[in-house]
Amino acid sequence: MTLSDTMTIPARADIPKEYTWNAESVFPTREDWAIELKAVQESLPELSQFQGRLKEGPGAFLEWITVLEKFYKRVGHLFFYANMSQSVDSNDQQATGMAGQAYGVFAQLNALASFAEPELLEIGQATIEQWPKQDARLQLYAHYFDNLFRSQSHIRSAEVEEVLGLAGDPLSGIGNTFEVLTSADMKFPPAQGGKGESIELGQGSIEKILDGSDREARRTAWENYADTYLSLKNTLAASYIASVKSDVFHMRVRRYESCLEASLFENNVPRTVFDNLLAVHRKNLPTWHKYWRVRRKALGVDKLQPYDIWAPLTDSKPDVSYQQSVDWITEGLKPLGSDYTNVLRRGCLEQRWVDLLPNQGKRQGAFSFGWPGTYPFIMMNFTPTLGGMSTLAHELGHSMHSYLTWENQPFVYSNYSLFVAEVASNFNQAMTRAYLLDHNLDPNFQIAVIEEAMDNIHRYFFIMPTLARFELEVHTRVEQGDSPTADDLINLMADLFEEGYGGEMEVDRERVGITWAQFGHLYAAYYVYQYATGISAAHALAHRMLSGTSGAAQSYVQFLKSGSSLYALDALKVAGVDMTTPEPVEKAFAILAGYVDRLEALTA
């Protein structure tokens, strides 16, 4: 089996090992995973010995945080291994069971650790601010303490925090149920090609079909895909509303005014950042309306349909192998230096960071996931196209962000917020795209690269802000005591898309309106808007790099190394962009408008 162009979706067992993630680097076997799970479960009660002791001073806190970090690392490895195994094959019942066990032990860990923050708050900020003077090792935790006391009004008593920790296990099952339903149990009727041929349709093949030149295949794939979701609309709506109610539950227990406030507070992001994004998005919808007109004319169709959004505008799209993808991405990122690019190449070509190929039961989309002490792995459904290359560049941005954070930060700062996560990924795409446009001036190649750019920008700067408007409305309704039905959700989604299409697109309200059910991102409250802010910051930083701004590479790499040791907006200021103003979002729309004009000229 090779990375050839095929519509057949193989079983997981038929995927060559070199195209799978390096699971054995985390646990040699699943038996080793089970042994570690049992050992962790038996030793977790050790955490209880610290309850009530933190007031003893800096020494007790250091002892506590050292033991806690050890457990979070061990439990994180268990959690990651199980969930990655399930993601690459949701038909794997053993992996599904392991994921359930991993969620349970994570909830147990959180419950046992829940006493600590209330105890620290009881000790008081004035006392704790003296600790680093008594023991220099605590200077490391200055930002952690600052963030803790910033959150003081939303941290509850030890008893309530324990309950919230225990609630994490059953409530996390909502999103897991969605994943199993849509990746394992949901079966799609095959698409039909223009010559009457049957084309297997699944989560791993839908994007490939929609990217193709066969309009009948695109139409039947898009309709069959949407219709399968529509056939389960009530179940999917019940699942999503349960997730929203879980958000509202946590919001109320932690005494926020809204779920949006709760989400923004976590990253110390002011409401104006969210509002600026949606306002600039709506103001610039005419740019999208122009793009739909350009696309309709280029395709030569009377009416543009939603399944034409990804149709190729040139017959000369290049085949891009995995090796070629890695080479182009490396060339595009050369300004960051060989330390960055050498790690990236080894991860792709030697260390098996990437679970590459579609297979039956593999979840849709792509993601980067790992834990301190593992590689920053990638799950994707690679296709030998510019789109496949771009997705790889995107996920490698996440992975290198994680790699550099883990290499340079202690465990307490080893994560980074969702707000900055999408910056590194889109930066990689912007840099690679700029390299390709500069190094191949063939008009067909230029069209293909701009099409890839528009596909990505469509997802991040059209779909995601639209979903953000959708979830703001849904959360507001639920916060006010409403419980929207499947039809309510479909109609709301269809209304938003009709506004975004501006009369330039045919809108099948049922099939367009079910789009909300196709994005698991909505199970993380107010995640999607951060894709749009992320792409805005990414393009601003790529512009600094490409225009030769002094120190741009060094400041960007420093941002990648900072993890959560700074608040998100402060970390981005280190990199060179201020997201508290609408300017980066406006500039990103200017880049979008430039692509549309350039595409119009190339396809005229």
C-alpha cells in the first residue's frame, strides 16, 4: 500500500506501520498501559497526605507540587495513549474501554487534588507572596500564584471543588459519545460519480471527494453526508445541548455571569477581543460575497452550490507526496532556523509523529496531541494534495509549539491556552504558502496555492466566526432557561449561513443548517472564535517575518517557548502582535481581499 490517490478506505490493520503514530514510544504494549493504570490507581491516594499541610510553608508546597506534577505526567500518558488509540480507530473496542478508564482516573486525580487551591487561597496572597523570598525555588511559581489569586472569586470550597473534579468523568462522556456516534456508528451511503460509479463515503474521505472535479460526486457526497447527520438530528441536538448545559452548570457553580465570560476569564482575555472579531467579520462579509461570485464564474456554473466551495479551479493541481510536503514546509520555515526545521523533519521522517492515512473508524479532521514526555503526535487523514500538505503544516505548527514549550517550561507551564494555539499552526501555513507563491510562478500552480489558502481561510475566517455567532446565541438561550430543539439549531445555523452567502449561493436550509452537528469543536465552549483570532495573529507575525523585521524570528520562537508562563495576550505581544485591538483582524481581511482579487485576475 502506498500514499496513492484512492477512494477506498482500508481497515486499520491494513495501514503500514511507517504511516502510524509511534505508540510504542509511549507504552511498548497495551499490557504495559494496563500495568501502569493499576499502579497509578493504587498510588493516587498518596495525594491525600498533603491535605491541610500547605499552610506549613514553602517546603510543604514544593513537596506537594512535585508529587502532583509526577502524577499528572503519569495520568496524562495513560490518558493520551488511550484517547489517541481510540481516535485512530473508533471501532477498536479495547481502545474505547481504555479511554473510559483513562477519563475515570483523570477525574479521580482532579478530585484528590481539588483541596490545594482552596487551601492556598485561605493562606492568603500576602503570605504566599513572601514565600519566594524564603525559598528561591518558588520564584518559578510567581505567575501561577498571580493567576490563582486572579481567579479567587471563582474557586469554591474544597468540598465543592472535589465534587467538580468528580463530575469531570461523567460530563466528559458527552463529547466522547459524540465522537463515537459520528466516527464509529455513523454509516454513510456511498457517493455516486458522474459516470455512475460508487464512491465509498466516510469521515476520512469526505474532504477528498469535495476537493475533486467531479461535480456529481461532490453533490451526492455532500448530500449523503448531511442527510446522515440529519437522520440523527434529534440525538445530535440532545448531545450538543447537554454539552451546553454542562457549560452552564460550570459557569453557575463558579459564579460567572455567562459561559462566554467563563471562557474568556480562563485566558485573561477581555470581552472586547471577542466582540471585535465578530464585528469585523460581519463588516467584511461583502469580501466573502465577492469570493463566491469569483468562484461561480471561474467554475462556469449558473448557480454556486455549497458543494462547489472546494471544487478545483484548475485541472493542473499538483500531486504532493508526504515527502514533498515535508520538504516544502521545511523550506517555508527556514527563517526560524535549523534548530526548528531539523526537529520538525526528524519528527516527520524518523520518529513517526504523524498518524497519516485514512482508515475505517478513524475520526474526521486532524489534530496534534501529546503530553510532556511523549512526542507531540499528529492524527490526520493525509491526501497527496496542496490541501494535505497545508493540513500537515498546520498540525506541525501545533506540534512544534508543544515541543518547544515542553523543552523549555516546567510542568506547571507546559500547556498553552487555546487562544494562542491556533497562532503557531496558521503561521506555519502562511509561511509555507508564501514560499510556494514566490518559487513557482506558473499560473495554474498559483491558482492552486491560492485555492488552498482560500480553503483554509474559509474554514478559519468564515466557518469559525459563523459557528462562534451560533454558539453565542445557543449558550445565551440555554442560560436564559431555553432548551433549543434540533430544528431550532438548524434554522439558526441556516440563517447565519444565508447572511454569509449574501445571495451568491444556493442554500438548502436543512443540509446547510445541520453544519453545527459536524463540528466537535463546539463541545469545547467558545473554542471556535479562537481559530479566527489565531489566523489573524499568525498572518501579522508571518508578515513581520517575511518583511524582514529585525528580531522577528527570535521573538516568535521565544513566544513558542513560553507555554503558559505568560498570559495569552502578553505572550503574543512578545511575538510582536497586539490582539487587544481590531487591527490584526482587519489586516487578515485585507490579506483575504488580496487573494480574492488575485484569484479573479488569474481566472478571468
